[in-house]
Amino acid sequence: MGRWEAEVAVIGGGPAGLTAAIALGRAGVETALVAKRAAHADHRTTALLAGSVMALDALEVWPRCQAQAAPLRAIRIVDDTARLLRAPEIKFEAAEIGLDAFGQNIENRHLVAALHASAAGIGVIKRIDDEALAVDISDGGAIVRLKDGGELSTRLVVGADGRRSVCRAAAGIDTDSRAYPQNALTFNLGHTRAHEDISTEFHTPNGPFTLVPLPGRRSSLVCVVDPATARLIAEMDDSALVDELEHRSHSLLGRLTVEPGRGAFPLAMETARTFARTRVALVGEAGHVLPPIGAQGLNLGLRDAATVAEIVIEARRDGADIGSDSVLARYDNLRRSDINSRAMAVDVLNRTLLSDFLPLQGARQLSFFMLRRIGPLRRAVMREGVAPRFSEPKLMRGEAL
């Protein structure tokens, strides 16, 4: 049991929370990071878009984990539905918009380890290895009550504590949610053919089947299927699973081997109705949960972290109250359009894939045809997918805070 004080309390030790703490700490903001260390390594992977990589590089995190990442130089989308109206295959290449790669794919365990190591080297970051049970908010600040009975006094709470956010509940922020009739299965695979730094996404009637490069002849897989099929696949032994995945991947990468660390979760979307209120700013899944489509989820969370750090640092330099309503309103305004527009895009893409309504399938087919044939449109979509034009924080441009 203890008593602590800090200018900012970051609640949650995932990538978004750690990034926020590091960005604040490197600018000299006294920050408390409240999080229990994970009991098990997270073998899932994250496709970090170019802006996220630039932010991590600017924070001197990326050199610690770069060797464990693989570049995404091209993205190929294949319609694997066998429907009457099928979208044409399309390939996006990073070189077309002047990038070496759209981003980097890395296992979460390597990314989180690099973030922890970076945070440990910043003296103004206090690490509190505990859980937040409640947050009491007043006009002048907030008190975070910890599981072991301790308390932390702060002026601003950055809620990075996931889908069941204690911080969000304390601020009285409601969410809008939608469940999908789909489950996602995640695997890391070895294979006999080179992936050539190309991510391939097969669009099936039940959701995407996405192979994303990892270093060497390895890839991560997100397989989205209906719940009944998900249960069948999850119960397969390694031999049957390999046969199933090779069939679904059309043997694109040759013979497969399945690494330890399978994952499974239902698909849903949830967004907070406001991303900040009364001394609390939400980042990552505390503010938004998106299906694993288009590599948007964690990249949005890292933009949240970079944005809240930038705003807090500027307010502190100006002598303002870093947890004031005006500071939080600015954060909410900057994040709202980015989060809502990308949530809408992911929802529409997923719904058009699931629908057998012919006019909708025709619209999808036409959209893909236009992207394939019209270069300026394709390049504009690629640029916006990698980096939002109107809500890109300084760190995502590689600038110091």
C-alpha cells in the first residue's frame, strides 16, 4: 500500500498506454504508469503503419525491436467468394506513393518488451505494478484507487485500460457497440515459400483471411469465419489445421507449420461517445474497438497516445491545467473524425463482404475496379490509409514533442 502523486496517470500497460507514458516522460512530464505486467507473452502481431513506426522511432523505441519486424511493401486483395459479382484482384504497392513500405509487422511480445525497456530508462516515469480499481474525479484532479489499497493523485488520467475501462466508467462515458456474426482466429505460421514482403488478403463470404509477413519464411494469419466454423477450426490438431489453412490460402506460401500461441475472439465494434471528459482522456481500446480489418485498431491507439501527449505537453508549456475541460475538448475534437471515419470504413467493408445483396456486391465490384484502374484515386486511398491528412500528430511525422 502506498501514496503517489504524478502530473499524469496512465492506466494500462498495452502498447498505446506505454507509448503515451514514454512520450510524456521524454518531455519531462512526471507520469505514473499503472499496470500489472502480463502473465503470458502475447504472440499476436500488429501491422504498424508507417506513421506508427515513425513515432516509435522518434521515441527511440523502434531500434529496440526493428530486427523482429518485417516490412509490408505490398498489399494484395483477392476476392475469394465465388459470387456472381466478384471484385477484381487489386495490389497496392508502397513504392507507388514514395514509401519503402506501408509499415512493419511485428509480434506484440517484441513490441511491448521494447516499450517496457524504453519506459524503464526514463526517470520521471513511475512504474506502479498494480491494478486500478476506481477513479475518483473532482474539479481539481483525480485519485486513482489501487487494488492493493494504495492511492495515486493526479491532474489527468489517461485511460488505456481496454474494453472494460475503469477510467471510462469513472468519467461516465457511454459507448455504441455492434457485434458481428464472426469470430477471428489468429496464428503464426512457418512456410516453405517466400512471402516477398507482400500481405495477401483473401475476401471470403464469412470475412477476410489475411496473411501478413513476419521475418524470414514466417507470416501471421488472421482468419475470420462464422462462429461454428471457428469452433471446428480451433479444435483441430496441428495436422488437420495445416491442411485446412493450406486449402484456405490456396497453398500460396507452400507447406505450412503452425507455431504455438493460437488466439480466438468474437468480432465486435465499440466506440466511445466522447473520447475525453472530466480529467479522463481515453486511448486505445478504452475508446474504440475495431475488427482486425485494414490494420486500423492499434494504429488508431498509437495516434491517440501521440495526440494526448502532444496536447498535454503544449498545455503544460503554456502553464494551463493539463486536465482542464478545454484541453480535453481539444483532444476529443482532434481524435473524433479519425476514429469515426475509420470505424465506418471498416464496418462498411466488412458488411459488404458478408452481404449477398447483388446491388451492394455490384458497388463493391465497381469500387475495386476503379481503384485498380484509376491511379490517382488508388494513390489517394493508399496515402489516407497510411496517414490521415487532417489528424496526424507530430510524432507520426517523426517530429519531437
